[in-house]
Amino acid sequence: MNPILVLGGGPAGLSATAELASLGAPTLLVERESYLGGNPKRWHYSLLAPDLRPAEEVMDPLLERVTGRPEVELRLGTTLTKAERTATGFSVALRSADTTVTREVSAVVLATGFDHFDSRRKFEYGYGRYPDVLDFKELEGMIHDDKVLRPSDGRPPKRIAWILCVGSRDVQVGNPWCCRMGCAVSIKQAVEIRQKHPEIDAYVYYMDIRTYGLWEDLYWKSMQEYGVKFIRGRIGQVTVAEGGSRLIATGEDTILSRPTEVPFDMIVLASGMEPGTGTKQAAELFGVPVGPEGFLTPRLSDLNPVDSGIPGVFFAGAATGPKAIPDAVTEGMGAALRAFQYARR
Amino acid sequence: MNPILVLGGGPAGLSATAELASLGAPTLLVERESYLGGNPKRWHYSLLAPDLRPAEEVMDPLLERVTGRPEVELRLGTTLTKAERTATGFSVALRSADTTVTREVSAVVLATGFDHFDSRRKFEYGYGRYPDVLDFKELEGMIHDDKVLRPSDGRPPKRIAWILCVGSRDVQVGNPWCCRMGCAVSIKQAVEIRQKHPEIDAYVYYMDIRTYGLWEDLYWKSMQEYGVKFIRGRIGQVTVAEGGSRLIATGEDTILSRPTEVPFDMIVLASGMEPGTGTKQAAELFGVPVGPEGFLTPRLSDLNPVDSGIPGVFFAGAATGPKAIPDAVTEGMGAALRAFQYARR
């Protein structure tokens, strides 16, 4: 059997590769970056919502299951530049540095994932201009090292605000969808900080709190046990106070129905999810339909997200829409099973 | 190989069974009810959120894949009464009517699902006392047959209200978790009704709208294209107006910060999800840990929801927490793969 191609080495792609290998299927794992692990690795995720388990404890077993396995051929720093259907599957061109090789594969799992929204595009929040306005990915590293300090002056902040839905649910920036994990991750960060530094006040500005399913527990705990404060409202602008040492969040409290203008030492932006860099390209190469949001469209989204409807092409993870890690991993299993069945048909 | 036992014939169990059969594994599908299809079948789900595809179009292919297959032994109207670990898997006792048989199985997929919250327990809403207060499961059938009429007098309603989170996010009834689909299903119902009957006004009372991920599109469309109205607030009580022909919803509008008392012709309760009847029993029989909510607890909920951590026991679907159909189906695939690997080890 020609190998099964897994495109993308994040949680979904790692999961698919691990399962294919355990089924004894030769697997070709292609990742454009020079490392495996996807966004969790790239951005040094700290603890994962909702159970506050270290990201390494979740990612390492996945990485272990694909490394050093005879069934798995790993190609890092590699992109796909061509795909043509053949009698037995696809012929694909793989480019790394300035070399291109052609390979025959029997099926394809597209696990091209997501990119975090670039918070600079929401310019009214001052990200990139004000050093104490952070993206929540950056705060992950600070929390991980227990060094939650203002980048501007190295001082510990007294008041931190999280602004949810930055580049999500926002027609203005062209991203009307919800990122599915911004609420839970922000609340988790606020809890982590309040656990270690109860002297820091934590405020979360939200439209709707979407700790769906059993994640709700995290939301309630954050209020009742950790005193995280929630303000329903949309922040329109972040400015710097006279003197320059504090940030001012201006907007509307939609519960009190009044304008709000509150000083903070640090403001954290919960940046949304967009289709991954490789997703659009992969869609074109394999002729996969893409929705208005730019994510890959499963054949029957109401039935399962792994079947593309195109023979030999399967999906896993955030390539089809924002997704938390466990769902991406489960979809990796499903896509592996389907691809295996297709390849050995 | 002894068969793999799949416990539960809803979307997750059907998916697991279909995949096991396609892998050539002998599979024993046990369902306590006299039919397959789980809650979607039991409650005659109409169109599914978010794509408004008829439930049959999603469920029928699943049902087809398990019926008449030589690998699948189907036992309806059957419950599990005993499970003991053996050298090769488990010995289980299956009871149907007054007969009990013992079978050897090599692995187990627990797909015991959920039960809808019994809306009568939220007695202040008058479900079971006022005929025009419906559970949203009942409205599914009415929409399906295009007979949305007041049960009290058979007249078409002019104003319908949906109350979200009935038996969800509610410490009072002991269900603090979120049901994950109440928002989307209610909005979908309001859209379906407004599509066919634009003369009917639709109001949704909510705490947070949780149309997570790409489901957000449904929420915006419901407002912009179908004029569904959203009121942020908690309804405390439903009463009957003097004269008896209209219902009165009393509560607080938390955006306008004022009490609200609004008449409706029909009130629809979005009842939550609770662990399925068989879930607790299955947990006891197989020694599976159960969380404070009563759902089965995966070994690493941050990694994947299908591995129980107990050799030979796997999970799929709402047995581990509220879940939409596509996620349940995908978990069925994952659990099938894991159970297959375990059984043939």
C-alpha cells in the first residue's frame, strides 16, 4: 500500500498519524514548520482548559506515538505544491527548501489547522503599539514561567482586563464566527493568575460567555472561588492615560447600559481562530469546497466532520472550523480510520 | 475474536458499530429500547442545527450501515445486568424480557447517551399543568408536521417565547452544566417557524447565546433575516392570564435592568441534557469513574474523550457530557478504532 498522507502536525494530524501507524499503515506526515505540535507548541500553551492540565502532558503522549515508528515517514519544513489523482490515490509534490520530490499516496488526511487572528488588525485595541496590551497567547508563556509582569516597566500589574472575541464574532474584521475557546482560555488564565496572585484583580469583558457543556464549571469556579469579575460589554477602544503608565478601556457596559472607561495595568486580547495558512492551498489542490469563512466543508456537517465527500480525502481538526484539542484529537482518530479503510479498499 | 460490545444504539453507538463492522470485527449492539436511533428517533427530531438538514438524512445512513450486516448482532429491548473481567475481555449478562444470557466480549464501547431533562421538575414554568407550555422536543414534531398550534385550543399562536437553559446552568435543580445545544436548537426552531409563518413573533429568553464556532451564523441569520428577537434575562415564572387564554412570562430583563411581564400564546422550554439512564449502571458494572455531574470521566479529558483509562473500555457520545450529533458520531469512530485495536492486541 502507498503511504497515507497526513498534512499538518498539530493535535489532529498527530492523532491521525498515531492511529494510522498503530493500524500498521505506512504514513507520510508532512508539516510546513520545522517542528511538530502545531499551535500548542508554537505558542507555548501553558495549562489547558478546562482541567488545567499542563499542555505538555497532553501533547507529549501524542508526539511520542508518532516519533521513531517505522510506519511513519516524517517531513518537516515541507509544503505540498501539487496533487493529482491517480488510479490508486494521489500523486503529490512535496517541496522542502529548494528540493521538490514527487510521491504516490493512497489517501489524504487534511489537518491543516488554524491560525490565531493577528490582533494588530483590531488596531483600536493598540496591540503592537502599547506594550502592555498583550495577545492571550503571549500571556500563556508568562503564566507558564510565573512572570506576569508589565512589558513596559517590568512591574507586576494590579488590574488586568481580558477582552474576549478579538477577531471573532466581528463582521468589521470579516470574522463573524465564534472561536469556541476564547472564553474558556481567558477564564482559565484569570483563574491561574488569581490562584498565584490573589492581589491582582481580573476583569473579563464579554458579549456571551461560551463555556459550553461541562466547561461551565470553570466559569462558575472563576467567579465563586477566584473572584474573577465579568463585565458584559464591548470595549471600543484602548488608549493610554495621561502620564503613560496605565491603559484605559473605553466602551459600553451593556448590563448597566452606560459608557465605561476603566484603567488597567495590562489588557489581554483573546484573539480568534482563522483557517490555517495551508488550508486554502490544500483546498485548491484537492478540490475541496470551502465555506464562506474559509474553512473546509465536510460533506454532511450535521453527520460528521471527517468525511469530505471527495474519494480519498478526509478532514481532521480545526481545518473545518474552530475546535478544542480533544475534539481535534478525536477527529484525527476518525479520519485515520476512514483513510485506512479507503486505502485498503 | 469474541465480539466487541457496543452499549447504546444512538448516534454514537451506531457510528461505533458501523465502523467496527467495516473493520470486519464481530459486534454486539445492545439497546435497551425496542428501536435504534437514540434520542433523535425517540423524540422525532425535525431539522438539525446548524444546517437545517432533516434528521432522517443524517440518521438513516447510520442506521443503514448497521442493519443486515453479518458482523453485527443486534439485541433490542436488552439491558446489561452483569460484567466481569476475564482473561480475554469481559463476560457480560444480557437481559431481555425475562431471559438472561451470558456472553463473552473482547472490548466494550459505552455509548449510553443522555436523557432530556424532565421539564416538570422546573415546576414554576408550568410544564405539564399549562397545555401551551411545551418542551422543545414536542415542538420538533409540530414543526415537522407543519402543525404549530396551541394544544389548548388548536389555534395558531401569534407570539411564541423560548426559555433557554431549562434544567441547565441551574444549581437549583442540580444541573450546573450547559447542555451545549439548547441555544442552537431553539434558534433553529424559531427560524423554521418564522420561515413558514412570518406572522408569528418569536422571542428567545437567554443568559448567554452559545452558538459556538461556525454555529454563530445561525444566530445572526435568525436576527437579520428572520427577525427573531432576543431578550437577555431569566424568566422566573410562567402563569396564566385572567381569562385563561394567554401565558404570562415573568422575570427580569438583565439588559434593561427591569422586571418584565410579557404575554405569549405559547412558551417553549429548551430542556437540558442529563446522563442517560444506562450511564450510571454501566459505570458501576465496569468500574468507570463518574464526575460530579454523573457523566463518565475520560482518563484525559483534555486529550480525548474516548479513552476511559480502563483496559478494554471505551466511550462515545453524550455518555461523557452533552454533545451534538456530529461530535457523537466522530467519537463513535474513535472508540471503534480503539476498541478494535484492543480486541485484536
